[in-house]
Amino acid sequence: MENIQTQKDVGKIIGTDNFTIVNWEKNSTKNIPAKYYPKIMEFLNYCPLTQNIKNIKNKNAPKTLAKKIKLHRLHQGLNQKQFAHLLKVDSTTVKFWEGGERKPSEKMVEKLRHLRLL
């Protein structure tokens, strides 16, 4: 990879503008749209999913089903509504799963595994 010097260059790679990159660097933007996560992880050369598989002792690995679901959704670059559509459930269901308020049924867990989302 070539040496990147500016936020503008990074923005082009990720698919956003340099002002957004500056805001992310300053933690000014709390909600980064899900569609950017795959490109961000590619740019950083860091994939939490791969890290967790290779290094089970990783203390940052998601330990709850709720966190695993959210991490996998973001890795796919999907927002909750898109993820819900893929699974044929309501987006509030995904919200409850990710918030730990509800757990998916065993049948849904199997579906998530079958789709390689868990």
C-alpha cells in the first residue's frame, strides 16, 4: 500500500470525504454508518472477526451473543434494518438482540450460523 498522507486520501479509499475522516479522528461522530465498516477495517488492516478466531484469548473478543451479532453485522457493512431484512425479522428484533434485551431463538441462531454470520 502506498504511503497515505491526508484525510482526503483516506476518505477516497473509504468512500467518504475528508471532513468525515477528521470528525472520526476527533471522535466527534459517535455513529459511523455501518456501510463504512468493511472499508475502514480493510484500510486499517484489522478485522476483529479474524482476530477473534485466531486469538481466542483476545480480551477484546466479544463475549456475549449480543456483541457477536453486532460485530458480524458491522463487518458485513449492514445497518440494523438491512440485517433484519436479510434474516426476515423486524429491525427492532435486531436492536433487542444487540442490546442484550432479547436472545434469538435456537432456530435463528442456527440460521445465523448457516449464513456464516456467527
